[in-house]
Amino acid sequence: YNGTAWTTVTSLNTARIGGGSAAKNASDALAFGGYCGNPIAQTCQTEEWSGNSWAIGPNIASGVSSQGSGAGDTNHAIGFGGVPAASTCTMVYDKVLTNPFTFNPKPSTDSWSGASSMITARRSLGGATAGTQNASLAFGGYTPTIVSCGEEYDGSAWSIRPSLPFAVNSTTRIGTSTAGLLAGGRTPSYIANVFEYNDVVNTCVGAWTIGQTSTITGKRD
């Protein structure tokens, strides 16, 4: 998408649903985990988008292959939550650099590793997709009941952040750990509400507010 229209680009190497993602811009993105195949099963595979094509990256850990949400870019990313069941799992990705401007060409040097667990296990949650590995928000989700609680990751641990105005899961989200938008989702009914997070409202805890309703009701798959 160039701001005006959508165009078709190279497909993922592995078709999948329900995985995590992290993106800096239209030329710098990761896709990881999810479900694929027939019969459908979880995948641990990571793929990296360079702006022209997808390349296979290191796998995330087995057993946490459907990460609930993600943030960062192709150098430093984070994935959190997900299934099986509802998970507290947090995984961080680091690409080793030979210098500040050149990637190390050996895939084995790039890896996912475990990080501090989330406070509340959940899946189908929202996250600050434009955040960073060391500054990410997680909110809402399914535990298996739908929840409104929020958390923030600072690079070493998760802490409690303000809850959404009401419980919601399967949302569309964009923004950072200090300013973000959430749109649509399920309560369990499909909704068209838009929520805005602004950390400046209260420098201690931030706050969510309900914004203008979207013209389309739905959820993120």
C-alpha cells in the first residue's frame, strides 16, 4: 500500500493464519508462527520481508508457535501471548550485525530467545505494532474469557498498564507504547469502536479513551 492503492507483491513462502508480525515500514517486516498446512498445524517458521521478497529466518521456540502479537523490526522484534491455550510467553528476536550497517549473512547467528513472561496469559490480543522490542504494549485478548487488561514491556519485564474501556479481543491495532489506536474486535459481538491510548494524559499510567466509531464492524483474523 503506497497511501493511495494496494498492489500485489511476492507471497509468503508458507501460507499461514493467526501468526505474529513486526514491521518498521513497507520494506522491513517479520512474520512468525501461526497455523499452516492440511491438516492445519502450528508452525514455528519466521520469514523476513525486504521490500521485494520473503526470506526464511530462524524458527521461534516449539510450543509457542502462534504468537499473539508482535512489535519491532527485522533487526530487533518481540512476540508475545498466543496459543496453545492462552500463553504468557514472550520471545525476542535479534539479528546479529557485522557493523552498524551490514547484516551478518549467516542465518545461524540470528535467533529468537525467551524473555520475561507476561503477567496475564492470553491469546487473540492487541499490541503496539509500531513499538519496539524494549517498549511494547499488550492489551485485551482471550484468557479464555475476553479481557480488557493492559501490560507494557520495557525490555526486561512486563508491568501493569491501564485497561481498555471494556473487554475486547481480535482487534486491529497500530501505534507505539505511548500513543496508539485500536479498532474493531469482538466483545464477543463484532464491534466498530475505536480506542486511543495516550501516555501523556497521565504520566504515571496513561489512559485509554473511546474515539470515533469506525464505519466497518469486524475483527482481525
